[in-house]
Amino acid sequence: MTPAAATPSSPAVSIEALRKDYGAIRALGGATLTVRKGEVFGLVGPNGAGKTTLIKAICGILKPTAGRVTVLGFDAGRDRYRLRRRLGYMPQAPALYEDLSPYENLTFFGKGYRTEDLRGRIRLVLGFVELWDRRDDPLHTFSGGMRQRVSLACALLRDPELLILDEPTAGVDPALKQTFWRHFQELKQRGRTIFLSTNMMEEAMRCDRVAVIRAGRILITEAPEAIRSRGRTEITLELAGGGRRVEEAAAYAEELPRLLSGYGLSSEVRRIRIRRPDLEEVILSMIGQKEAGAGKVKTHTGDDPPAGGTAPSATPEDHT
Ligand SMILES: Nc1ncnc2c1ncn2[C@@H]1O[C@H](COP(=O)(O)OP(=O)(O)O)[C@@H](O)[C@H]1O
Ligand SMILES: [Mg+2]
């Protein structure tokens, strides 16, 4: 199937004021976002933020309490059967048969959806995830990463124009993660739209745009670099007498000239060091978790107050 042209006027996904309550638990509290056709879009947030709930609403397998979800021009709930032919969904926990081989899993899955040229498609997707040689081994002999690859193959089986991947690289080793990202970029180049969730910052950096979600609310949707530039940059002026001044700027490219002119660019200033926070620090300070972990957003427990943008400590990045 040829995907529709990547025009900003017709988004791949449009979510408006989406709310989902599970009894007394508000999983989504009015989330709004738009995914453009042809982009790699990342939903970034800690455990329990509402990522899976939002993804299930996009796939039409969860009924929202309120709000609207439009996917490829269809109402995600009402038109879910029509939509299912056009989107590929990789759930957070692979839904595969352990006693069956990848080939059998894909056959079973493909027949359920009446896939055209099923054998050819299976060959193609198993080749894509580099598991063609293992196609007949039962799944229970596979590692976690191999299962993830079979699960990705399932999502790709119908050559969907929109791929929805719920933490596709969770528990996957670094080498395989690179492979997955190579696949994502390749799919993007073929005009596909990719929507994925993650709690890993190095992955957020690879997305075209990122939505940060916390406690069921979208805090910001922007390109990763634009989010990063919202962090407060620390500027250290080292003076001739051995003293130093530390200044902070929200948008340092604009503020730096004014700040320096305050010093009259005197010969007294010997050295200027600029330290920009990385994306992880900025996002962590947004969601109120100031201490940076090992590249991962930490679990949060609901409505703990934000840390108020406290400058986090991290490896300095110097531009001398
Ligand atoms: N079926 C459910 N019943 C009750 N609460 C749920 C259910 N699914 C999710 N939740 C709650 O909704 C919130 C969001 O969960 P989820 O969407 O799974 O977050 P994430 O995928 O970001 O970890 C959490 O507080 C979670 O406990
Ligand atoms: Mg989840």
C-alpha cells in the first residue's frame, strides 16, 4: 500500500482532550497532541505516566472516558476495524504463542487479518528483523530481544503506514537497540509514520518530535533539540584576578551578547565556559525528577510536586 503524502494538513494521529479514568484512577487527564505523517514521534515519560493508555486509545482497543482520537482520518474507536488494516501495533508485552515458531506465529496472525501474499510478507519481515534463519524454532527457545524482534515483525506484517510501538526497545541490549533504530529510520525513509513510547532519553534524541507525558498530561511537544534549549544554560566567566562569576540564561544564544556587554567585554574576562543541560536533565526537571539516572526516566508515584527546575548536577559539557 502506498502511504498518503506527508502533508502537515492531514495528521497521522490527532488527539484532543483525551481523558481516561480507570475507576478512581485518572490515567489520562486531557491529553492533546498531533503526529504528522512521515515523522518518528516519541512519547516520553516515566512508568505510570499514561503512555500505554494513550497508545491503546490510538489503536482503538480502549474506550476513552472523554475526548477525541482521530487516526489516519478515522475515528479510532468507531472505525477500529478499518484502521487495523492500516496500522501496526507492537504491544508493550509481546502477545505471541510460545509453543509456535516465528513463522507459525506470523501465519496465525496474518491469517486473522487476511493478509495478501502472506508467505512473501512473512519472508520479508523475518528477513527485516534478521530472524529468517530461526523461523522454525519454537519461541520458548528465544531470548527476550529475539521475541521483541518477532513482535516487531508482527507489527510490520501488513506493511502498515502507521506503526505504533509501545516501548519497543525495553529490555533490549544496546546492539539490538541500534538495529531497531536502523529499522525505524528505514521505515521512515519509506514514508511510514512511527509513534513509539520510551523512557530512555537517548531514544528521545533520535525522534523528530517528542511529547513529554507526566501523570496523564502532555507537558510539551517539540523537537528534542528545542526541548533541550529550554533548559537553563550555565555561563561561567573566569576573571583575571582568579575569581569567577556564574550566570544563567534561559535562551543563551540570545541572552549571551547582552550578558557579556554588561561586562563591557573587558580584558578582565579570560575564559568563558558554557554548560548546556542535556535533554535528559531538561525533561527530568520538567517532570519533577531532578536527579539524572542511567539515561532512564524514573518511576513516579502520581502527583508528587515538581522540583521547581533545580539545576541538576551532571557531566559538564564545555564549550571553551
Ligand atoms: N486496566 C487498568 N486498571 C486500572 N488502572 C490502570 C489500568 N491500566 C493502567 N492503569 C493505571 O493508569 C496509569 C497509567 O498507566 P499506563 O498507561 O500503563 O502508564 P505507562 O504506560 O506510562 O507506564 C497508572 O496509574 C496505571 O496504574
Ligand atoms: Mg506502558
